Amino acid sequence: MRLPPPDNFAEGQRYIFGILASAAGMFCGVASVSMVALLMWGGWSPAEEHGIVTIFGWCLGGFIAAMIIVIVGLLAGGPAGRFKVVASKDGATIEADGQ
């Protein structure tokens, strides 16, 4: 199955944004699962355990934050966006699509 080519530049940019954001979210999800697996079955020595858990904990928190940012980004400006966010010199506005 192939998608039709974009009709204009903006559609092409939305398509690229959707692919990149989706790939980033999938990468963060896979990285989070692999980090949890490494923590559970890594065979760390008791001397290394505290440092490894601290490092992995902060990295896992970063991956989870990145996934949340991707989801919010897709909602706000993605191809299936439900919100319209506009920032200008006068301020920022948010509009919800109520269809």
C-alpha cells in the first residue's frame, strides 16, 4: 500500500514530521523496554548496582518524557492534530477542534 503524493509543501512537511515523530516515539519505547530488561537481567555486582540503577533511572525518565513530548506534539501539530497552537509576538493561543 502506498500513500498518495502530497499536494503541496505543507502536506509533505506534515508527512515528514509524522514519520520522524513516530520513529522517535518508537525508539524511546524500545529503549525503555530494553533498559528495564537490562536492569532486571543484567547480572550487576552489588558494588555497581546503585550507580547503574541511578543512571538507568534518569535515562528511563528522559525516554518517558520524550514519549510524552512526541504524543503532545502529534496532538498539537501533527497530521491528526486536535489542537491548533499559534505563537506570535502578541502571545500564544490554543484552539481545540470540536468535530
